[in-house]
Amino acid sequence: MLHRPVLAVVGWLAAAVAATLTGLVAVQVIGDGIAVSAGGEVVTPQQVARQLASATASPPAGPSPSSPAVTPTAGASSTAAATKVLSTPGGSVVAKCQGTTVRLVSWAPAPGFGVKRADRGPDEYADVTFEGSAGKVELRVRCVNGRPTASWKQDD
């Protein structure tokens, strides 16, 4: 009679240990995707500050009710390396051109937004989609005359 309660406690403990280990493994696997950008690089706050300090970005020009769905972004002046900070209401990117090929160096969502999808290039176009409570902002970057140029649209 005494064996049945002991067996139940041992079985419960084994199930609890198995569930805990499964949860820890899942968090470790998923956690790598949470802390790392789409390209596999972790961008520290110091790196973001250095990249933003290397160019002076002007405030984003948001779409108005009378403006077209896709609006060019006002951004920073480019450096000799054809690198530019481009800003939208959903977030900012640092883009670099080499001829007609664009590559996103980094991206950071604005407060209240997250990154839904990012295609960093190198390619003819690079795209980032920021999504948040204020809607979705789709940003597309390409190189025009060797300089990063952005267009974006916001969906509510």
C-alpha cells in the first residue's frame, strides 16, 4: 500500500524535471533568435550610438493624409563610404551602398515597434518591416547614384 503513493511522487517528480529541462532547452534555442539580429549580429547600445553619431539624421517626415502612400525619407548626409542613417516613424536603419548594391548595416525599431522582417542584402533592394501598436511601416532602401535612398509606407 505504501508503494503506490511513493510511486506517484516519484512519477510526478520525474515529469516535473522533464518539463523543466524541456522548457530550459526551448528558451535557450528561442532566446538566441530574440537577442540576435536577422544577420546573426548582436548590436549593442554603444554600437547604435556610434553609428547614429557618425551621421546627423534629420527628423522623419511622416506621411500626411494628402501625401502619397510611399514617401521618401529625409535622412543624414552620406559619408565618403556611402553610408547613411535613414529614419521612419517605425524605426531607423543604417545603410551602405557599393555601386548599385545596398546592404543594411543595422536597424533599430522605434519605441512601440518591433522588427517583423528584415532583408539586409546585399542586393538591389534591402527591406525592413517594423510593426507595432501604431501600425506597420515598410521601409525599402536602394542605391541611387551610389547613395542609400529610402522609401517607406505606413499601414494603420
